[in-house]
Amino acid sequence: MRKIKDLVVKTGTYNKRDGSEAANWLKVGGLFEGDKGQFILLDRTFNPAGVAGQEGKGTILISLFDEKKKEDTSDNYAQVSGGSTQLDDAINF
């Protein structure tokens, strides 16, 4: 089994320091290839109801991105693994 693509949804937008708008992305699963063909694995904590759908269509767009390597720090979507989003900053309660 090998991973082909990351499955990613747009969760919103934000303004960069230069004032331009950029998208927030959340990785929700992956597209894999095994002995019997391709298949999708979704993170079990992913709730499609929490993602803004396409206006008036009742659907959700899931994008396919090339898999990011761990040493690649240029990705702009959150990595989801084991039911939690890995954030750069720790949250202290």
C-alpha cells in the first residue's frame, strides 16, 4: 500500500501580513493504492458537517494534493493524525 495524494478541505481564509488573502486547509485523509486498486482512507474524526459547503449546492469539495514530505515546511494545510490536529503552538489550559 502506498499513499498517492492527501485529501484536503478548505476551512476558511485569512489575511497574510501583506494583506493578501490565503486559504486555511485541513488534511482529512488520503488516496492510497494497494494490490487491488485505489482506495480512500478518511480520518475518523473528520465531520463533513463542520465544513462550509459550496454555496447552495449542499456539497463539500475535497481537494487532492501531492503528499507533503515531513521535511517540507511549505505546506499550508494542517496535518491531521490520530484524531488531533498538530499545531505549531501548544495550548495550555
